[in-house]
Amino acid sequence: MKSELATQDQIIATVGEIYNYLSENGEVSISKLSKDMRAQNKDLNEMFINMGLGWLSREDKLAYTRKPKSTTVKLV
């Protein structure tokens, strides 16, 4: 139970970081977002970034654009 709460807390914290990053940077590729966020926070796991993106998507906060070599994401 305790590890489940820690995991959920980490996801929630990551959601906030993703939201702030996109608010400041606008539309970016998912790979750039992940790379930049992990550069800012060495402890941040890519798995939590993906879960955070999923959370924000479920809340209808993101728009995705598929491009030939990448997918970009932005706040809506």
C-alpha cells in the first residue's frame, strides 16, 4: 500500500512538471519533452513521464500531432 501511494504521488508530481514544461515551452516532441525533463530532474523516470502524459490526456488537457518522425504534444 505504501509503495502504491509513493508511485501515485510521483505520477501526480510528474503531471505538474509536464504541465509547467508545456506551459513554458509550447508544442514540443514527446522525445524532447522527456529528454529536457530528465535533464532537469535526474531522478525522473521516463515511465512516470509517460504515465503523466496519459493522465493529462485522459483529462483532455493535451493535443497530439503525428509527424513523419515524431509526435508532438501541447496543452489545449
